[in-house]
Amino acid sequence: ATMRTGRYWMPFTANRYVNAQGEARVLTAARGAYYTMGDGHKVFDSLSGLWCTPLGHGNPRIAQALYDQATSLDFAPSFQLANPGAVRLAERIANMAPAGLEHVFFANSGSEAVDTALKIAIGFHKLRDEGGRFRLIGRERGYHGVGLGGMSVGGIVPNRKMFATVMVPGVDHIRHPYDHARMAFSRGQPQCGAEMADDLERLVALHDASTIAAVIVEPVQGSTGVLVPPVGYLQRLREICTQYGILLIFDEVITGFGRMGENFAAQRFGVRPDMITFAKAITNGIVPMGGVIVTPEIYNTFMTGPESAIEFAHGYTYSGHPLAAAVAHVVLDIMEEDNLLSKVRALEPVLEEAIHSLRDLPHVHDLRNIGLTAAIELKPREGKPGARGLEVFERGVQHGLLLRVTGDTISFGPPFISTPEQLRDMGANLHRIIATVA
Ligand code: PMP
């Protein structure tokens, strides 16, 4: 079940998931909604990998598409040339996006998508002779990847600490819209708290709106524990941005492609941003791909004059990679053919029940859910934050449940192919585990 990690440096490790002998648990296989651990036992994949495998694992159609693409056109440089798969994919994604978001810039991960969007925001204002707009605004507890741009606008303070000297200047953060006292145990969106978006007005007053280029938020803050926007909150953010000519970016790396029961969270919440970043689910986690969807206004600004695109000087070797595009097309085909959006909508109340069935357990501090995402916040053990979360993780693995635990928070994003029974079993399993940890 374990393996010495030796020279292998796992992300975010020096962590506690390696035992005293330097051994880590390994995953050796994956099929459908389950991983197989090193000792052969199966665990339910409660976070779809890292929110990225909604169709489950081992899909033969995707494997075939990869093989076919790799043996026909395996790589295509995207700087002066295009490839049909990527061109058609851009069109397809634009058609899925909210009306008014029509052009797609491809990158290879969420971090790259975010840094691309931030650079597009700065470049857009610059090219429109609004060069004074250099400020970027993120949000407390936001996670936007690990690029220097994404970390700068990210709202996880310890992450920025070591790199304070290279963080992007002119970045501020609005407060996050979560207030435990008023919102704990909400099912879906909290009814109160929309006015927390007005915190953006504070920065507008402080800085002069004409210096602010963009605001970036995750519609649902995912990595920091599924913080669900209160009813009306995103609408208010949109209104303020529109009023002051500030671009609004939704980072939909987690929420994009169905997890909210709509193509994008923008549609679920009825708010149209100026850009959407995506990654993860578009390729079902199998090959890296990310990107940014933008308005024609933004696109046209970069397309007028040959020099504007050159000044922008932004692109990746693997932008619009044929293999990624081929996989993405099959992923979108399957989502359509199998009606996965309606499946997500049908599973949402099942997940909600499973999570909120834990309400009366003494260790539970809060429960949150929306779409096919949820979080359990445990009360930290006296003087030992994270210890209870770690124990729940350990017990989960023993009892057939792979959990994503950060500190004392457990985040959920089960595959869209989950059955209602699997989600109910997960709830019952969690109930037993959390009821019996110290
Ligand atoms: N943005 C959001 C909202 C994310 O959740 C993540 C990853 N969890 C990222 C950006 C970064 O994506 P990646 O790890 O693919 O760079």
C-alpha cells in the first residue's frame, strides 16, 4: 500500500501524508468512480481526482481518441498556424459559454489560464489607451493557481509570504463572502450577505476606479472549502464592475463544464463576466488544457493593428495542443450524449442530503454545498489544528473513501457518473467515520 518517495518531491509535501519511513500511499489504477490503492483495495473518488475527472476514469473512447490523434497529428505549433481540432474546440466552447463570450485563448492549466486572463486585462486597457488601469483585485481565500499572477491575486496569505518580493504590484483583495455566524449550514446559496460585494466600493474609493483593470473571483471558492456566494452577491459585483469600467473575471477552473449543473457557473448564477478561465474538466484530467473565454470587445482590441498582438507577446508552446483538443471533443460529446448536466442537477439534492445528514455530529462546524460540490468543516481538535482532518482522511482510506482534506476541511466534487447510491453510501460512511474520530 505504500512506497518510498526517495527523490520524488510531491507537491505541497514535507507533508503529513508520508509516514516516518518516508513512505507514501500510492494509487495504482483507476476505473469509473474508483481508484485502486497499492494494496489492491478500492476507494471512492470523492473529488474526481482534483476536481478534474467528472466522467470517471479509464474511458475507452477517450483513450481511442488520444491514440488516433497521436498517430495522425500529434503536435502543431500554434503561433502562426492553427489545427482543426483546436479551432473547432474554441467554437464549441464559445457556444457553451454565456452569450457575449465568444473567443477562446488556449493555455495548459488553471494557473496558466489565470495568468493569461490577468495579462489580457492589463493589455486590453493598455491598448485602449486606458494605460492607467494597472490594478488587479482578487479576493480573500481565493485560489487562482501558483503562477506569479495567480498567487498575487490569490487570497491565501501564507502562499504569498515566501514570494512577497515577486508578487505583482498594485494588487488588493476584497473580503470573501463567507460569514459563519449568519451562513453556517446553508443549503445551497446563503440567503443573506449579498452586500459583502460592496467591499469592492471600498477599494474603488481608496484607489480611484480608473486605475483598476480587473477583479478576479471564483464564483464558488473551491480549493478553500466550497464557499458559496450569497444570493445576489455576484450580481452586485457585476454591477460595480460595470459602473466603473472594471473587467470582471470568473475563474471557473473548478466550476466550468458542468459542475454547477450548467456549462458554467456564470449561467447558474445568471451573471456574465468579461472573461472566464477554465481547465481541469475540459479534458477530464487526462491531458493538460486550460484557457480563457473573452468578449468580442476584448478580442477585437487585440486584433486591431498588427502590432497589438505582438506587443501582447503571450502564448504557450502547447496552446491548443491537438491531443488535448481531441480529448476535449470526446469529453464534450460524452457530456452531451449522456445528459450529464441533467445528471448533475439530479445528483445535487442527493449530495446535499448526504452532506447535511452529518449536521448533528458534535465535531461538525459547518456544511456547505452547491452543484456537485460540497464541504465539511470540522471543529479543530484542541491545540492541534488539522489533526482531526488527517484522522478522517486515514479512516476514509481504510473504509473505501478517498477524501480531499485541507486542515480540518473536507472538500467534495464527486464524478458526474456517480450513482445516487454511491453518494448516499459516502454520506453514511462519513457519518460513521466522523462520529467515531476523537
Ligand atoms: N484556479 C482555480 C479556481 C483552481 O481551483 C485551480 C486549481 N485547483 C487553479 C486555478 C490552478 O489550476 P492548475 O493547478 O491546473 O494550475
